[in-house]
Amino acid sequence: MSWTDELYKIYEYNCDREFGENEPVMLPVAHSTANAQIELMIDLEGNFKGAKAVEKSDAVTVIPATEDSATRSSGICAMPFADKLIYIAGDYSTYADGKKADNSGHFINYMNQLRKWMAGEYSHPFVRALYMYLDKKCLISDLVKADVIKTDEVSGKFKEKEKISGIAQEDSFVRIIIFANDSVVETWKDRSLQDSFISFNSSLMGEKQLCYASGEYAPSTYKHPSKIRNSGDKAKIMSTNDESGFTYRGRFADKEQAVSVGYEYSQKIHNALRWLREKQGRNIDSLTLIVWASAMQDIPDSSESFFDDSFFDDLSDEKQEVIPSTMPMYMDMLNKRIFGVREKLEPNTKVMIMGLDAATTGRINISMYSELESSRYLANIEKWHSETAWLRFYGKSKKKMINSFSVYDIIRYAFGTEQGAFVDCDKKLMRDNILRLMNCITNGAKLPSDIAYALYQKASNPLAYDNNYNHRSVLETACGMIRKNIIDRKGDVSMAYDPSITDRSYLYGCLLAIADKAESEAYDEQERNVRVTNARRYWNAFSQRPYMTWGVIEERLRPYMDKLGKSQVKYSKWINEIVSKMDEKIFMNNSRLEPLYLLGYHHFTEYMYNGNVNKEEK
């Protein structure tokens, strides 16, 4: 269970430090979170001082929680301090109607637990203040006077369909503010109250048992926390079957022999995992992806391209000068960045990659887990970014630069369709394929051939895209992944047109680029925005039957060549040069083109627009 040990270390490393203003807070042991709708304000003598509704943006509240209340789903089981109105309002039945009108069982359960905390050795002044106030049984009456709760003018009951921050007001969760001397204390942030409850809760735990995870004797638990992937997530990583399941029968005498995990150990690893998810996790449908370093140092995001979207948010003059337009420039920037990260990492730092998915509505599956030495992780990241890099055009900045691709772009372009101005794919497809790509990036595995083939097919069908920029993005992504596939087979491809390549597919791709550029140049400015060239119209057929389709494209190109006048000479020259590199038998081969033809198309398109081959790329 190495992942549990790593999470335990993260908890111990971070639990006592001060968290930044915009940084999620690590939950203490025996605490959970709830979304509050009402703030109750009282003083240390239990006097009502006011109340207000809580904004949705500020609703998440850290609350004490017992082993049972943290996992409550049905039945009566009160939270120890902050809770819903039905538990803490002694006058609830006066305002409620219907089946929930009688809350006496809930209120008694809550007050008995609060009294036990108040009367014990781990009591706290805030607990005493809250007990004194709630014992008056006037909470909802005070909330009505404070205009937080709305009542029906005729019946005096809760006003129907009235909500507070999207929740029916009778189901509202209440958090508490204490006016203590000259200070106003938000109890959900008070460490002294948290420590008081941790000690009180520990005194309630049962006998010690061997914890199979830590190897120590400690009070165990079979009720492990949920809310792993989000605040409403009920699925659990660790769970136990009910007593009627007997999944251990024939192997063990009882469930304690089958498995035993210490309560504190379980709390710490789950709290660490939730904190990591909030801090740096990525949610894709039901999948949550988390990557972290053992000492929480900053490491490159393995799911993004080398230059992520933030690079283009502010392309200052300084950044304009460092846009990598050649592979040597790009590799120099990549090496410097990886070297800079490596220099800051502590010796023996490990990097963990974890993927969490819902096996069922109540069970979370660890669909991916890897531990790598930081040096190997960085080497694999550098390898991925170097081997998938391609010359790309960014419409927002109108710039071309060499960059790698994010896993999200690769998958949506490989398996998605154009939806309005963007290309998107089914969330399940995205979720299922992200882990496959993450294995390539972090563990250095080969690119799955079906992903490269899917991109090849999508790029070979430009008429499936109304937006030319979308097809251009698909084409560039396909070229990057085709290049990666070639490198995986111990080869490589230049980033620019290479006149020494005599591969049939590559050369046919060059011919397609020439036909496309020549016809589009013959259009006037208005036509260029609306017309589709014959090269693009017959592109898909060309990829499957190149010799036959080239004859059709070439014939339909003639009127446009005539329209170009003297400019047609350069295009005729290029066509003749490309055709002359293939003997007649190879040229007349009408079999399907290999994916390399897309690189030939992209290379020669850039060659024509730039005027010559960049010497640095040769």
C-alpha cells in the first residue's frame, strides 16, 4: 500500500503549516466539510447576537465529525457542533409541517452529544456557549426575527419553496460565529476548538487493533471518509461489506482478521488526498487525476503542452522574442526548464501519479498509480515534449511556434467532432484515453497506434470541419503524433520540408499541398474566405486512391493555373520536381497513402509560404 504511505507523509508534512489565502486547507483528523446556508452569531454566555445567509461562494465549512456522523446517510446521527436546523433547532416542530415536523429525536441526539463534550475533560468555551443558547429552543424564532428564515403569513410555518443559497430553508446547514470578548471567532477556522474535538473524539474510540497499513496498534475504523473527488462525492476508496456479505468467510473468522486500518491513519490519508485534489487535481468526467512530488515541490504539469494557454494570455514584447520557431530554439528552452526544475528538487524526491475513477456509485477505483524517481519523471516529460513537438499556428496571437500538445487536445482531435466553433469529444472517451496517454508521458511508453491512426483519419477529411482553423489544428496534432510514432520505431522526422525524402506517401502529400496553395492563390479575397479548393474537396479520396484522384485534381487545377499567369511557373516547377522523384511504377501505385503524407503536406505548405527551407532546420 505504498500510495497510502505517500499520502500519510503528505499529511504529516503539511498539516501544521500556515496555508496561503487562496490555498485549500488540510482538514484536521475527525473533521469533514459541509456547505452552510446560515451563519448563527452568539456570545460566550449563549445570547443571540444575529444571523445571516451565507453566500454560495463562501459556503464550504470545516466541521467536527464523528466516525458515524461523517458517513451518515439515513437515520438519526448528529454532527458534534455545526449541523442542520432539524438537529439543532429545539423549536423546529413549531415551524415545520408534514413528516419532518417532529424533530425531537434529532434534537435530543444532538444535545446529548454536545452535552457530553461540554461536560468532559476536553470541553471548550464555545461548546458551552452553543449548548446554553440551543437549550433555550428559540433558534428558528431568532432566525425569523433576523429575516433569515421566511414564514407563511397565515400558518406561521416555513414558507413553501423558499430557499437559502439554493437549499430549502428548512434543510439549511448552520455554522456558528462566537463573539468572544473583543474578538469575533469563526468557529470553523478555530484551531483550539478543532483540537478540543480531536481529543474528545479520541476518548470515544474503541479498543486498539493492529493497523495493517502502519503496523501500529491503534483504534481501527471500518467507516472511511468519502468526498474524495468533490464535495458531493459519496464513493469511497476503502469500504467494507455488510455483515451479511461474508466476503471473508472461508478465509478469516471475522472482518478484523481480514483487514484493519487505524482510524487516525485513515483520516490522514483521505484528508491528504482530498487536499491534493483541491490543490492540483484535474477532474475529467468521473476521473480525477493527481500528480504530486513527495516534498510538494513544483513539477511540470504532465497533461499540458510545453507552452500552456497562460503563455498566450500576455504575449509581451519580451515573450515575442523568445517564441521558438525552430527545433533547436525549442529544445534549448525545454532543456533549460527541465534543468531548472531538477536543480530545485531535493535528493530522493519521488513523483506520484494517481488516477481515481468511479467503479460504481459507491466505489472508487484507483485506475492508475505510479511512483517514479523525480529524475526519471523529468526525463520522461522532456522526452515526450521533444518527441511530440510540431510547428503550430495559434489563431489568438496569429503566431507560429513549435510546441507539444496537451492530452486533452490530442484526444478531442482524435475522437471528437466539430461542435460549433470548437472540436470536442464525448467525456467518456476523454476519460478513458487520458490515462493511456499519461502512461506514455510519465512512464515513457509508446504512443498507442490507434490514437495516431484516428488523427490520421480525421486529418484526411477536411470537409468534416466548417472552420478551417479546426482542421488545421487537427492536422498539426496528427503530424505531431505521427512524428512520435516514427520516433518510437527508432526514426525521426525533420520539422521542415526535406527534399531528400523520396517516400511515395510523403511526396504525394507535397503534391496535394501544391494543388491546394495554387488554387487558393487564384481566388480573389472574397472567394478565399468561402470557397473550398479541389485539393481539399478530394482530399479524403486522394488519401485512399492517390494516383487516380491526383489526375482529377490536376485536371481541375488547370483553369486556376491559367488564371495565375506567370505565377503558375513556380507551381508547375514544384509539381515536376516532386513527380520526378518517383519512378513511374511508384507514381502509378494507387494504394492507400501512409500517414507520412500528412507531414509532406504540412512541410511543403510551410515551405511555399516561407519561400525557402530554413537552413537551421535542414
